[in-house]
Amino acid sequence: MLYFQKFFTLTVFLLILISSQIAFAQNYQFQNVIGKFNDASSFYITSGGILYVTDAGTDEIYKIDTLGNVLKSTGGYGWDNGQFDNPADVFANPLSVYACDKNNHRVERFDKDLNFVSSLYTRNSDTTEERFGYPLSCALSQQGDLYILDSENKRIIKFNLFGNFVQNFGGFDAGSFSLNNPLQLAVANNNNIFVLDNNYIVVFDQYGNGITKIKTKENLKSIRIIFNNLTLTTEDSVFYANLNLPDFTLSKINLFGINKINDITSSLIFNKTLYVLTKKDILIFKAQ
């Protein structure tokens, strides 16, 4: 278990690492498997229980219900609106879907039925502060701000709900909070931004101020926050924390009823159900 306590100094929220010890693991039992993918890269779930999955192998996005029915798909290789060249990440809410089109250096927005809405591209902008390239991850805050992981410049770019540039942070000038190899981000309900950076979890507030850096011993691949459920994944393990608790506790999840998984891409928890994305499918587990 990684154990943290929360403190307040003036109006700045600080999350300070207190100690590390063994956690009581969460237990989940395998139920079934849904989906069929070529090389799934990311997924997300809305409050209505709809899953959106990006497939880097087919350059498509799939809209799937929790029974595994494919409700719609869109995309295909290309650079026109609604097409992709390696969709690296996806974020969704009940109204919109955002996909990081990595090699086209843009974030594409769709409505809930995967109809193309708009594209955000700033790589050739005259304003260097808003440029991003090879986006690896994106997420919306509760206020509608869009955060994009700019892997080309190793920083986070923030745009408001109108698509206007607000700021960037985590770049080379961020001191001890400079990002070295950022992989994925997630936004909590309190609008704090969690970024995977090598074996660190780096936390910023909504204004780009560094809060804490949490060092782990794991080779982390993915981070997801659904409501207050945070999940972290490696190739063969899933870790969980309830962000609604006063103390931050990160526990390893025990997966029962299935052989060891060696190709986990991502995971998330929704309604006491754990969804584990592999390159080929989604494994579903129920809390015991």
C-alpha cells in the first residue's frame, strides 16, 4: 500500500507522501469477455455505461455497450476528418468523445454517436506555447477544460471549453515537476491532473502548479479515473485507489477465475465492475 495524507497550506492543496507499506488487496472475480480488437490502445466509459475503444491496429474507434454489442465504429487510416493515424487515447462523457490522433498531431472530437464534430491542431501555430505534437493522452475536467499530453514537447497543454489556449505546464521550465517521459494523464473530480511519467505519478492542480511526485516500483502503462475510482495498470497487474477517501491508498487488485494476463493495455472501475482492456478484448470482473 502507498499511504498519503492530505494537508492544506493557505489555499494550495498539497498531497504529501507519508509512508509505504503492504496493502490489503482488492479481490475481483472473472465474469466474461467482450469485444474483438486488432491492437486496442485505450478505452473509456461514460456515466451511462457506454464504452469507447480506440484500436491502433485498425485506426478506428468502437462504441460498445457493457454486453459487448458494437453500437457503432468509425475511423480508418488517413488524415481527413474522422480518420486516424494511430489513435493513442480516448476520453468520453455523455455528449462527446475525444480521441488523440497521435501521428496526425491532433485531437478529434465526435458526438456520442461517433459523428465527427471538430479537430484541434496547433503544431504549426505561430504561438509556440500552444503547439502540441504526437498527443498521447487527453481528458476533460469538470469545468470543461481539455488537457492534452504533448509528447513532442513533454508537457501538458490546456484549452478551455471553447477550444482557446489557456496555458501549458510540466515543461522543461517546471523545475522538479518537469516531465521526462509522460505516457498518459487523467483528471480527478477536484480537477487535479494525474500524469504517468516513467515510474512516477506526477500530480498538478488545475492551474498547472505541481502538487506532488509519487515514485513507484512499477512499470506503469495506463491511468484512468472514473468518478473517484483511480486505476493504474502494468502489463500484468492492476492497482486501485479511492480518491474520495481522506487518505490516498493504492492497492493491488487480485484477479480470480482467469489465468495470468500478460498483455494488459488499460483498466477502469465502474459500478463495482472492473474492465480490463487487452490488445484483443475486454475482460470483465466483479468485486467480491
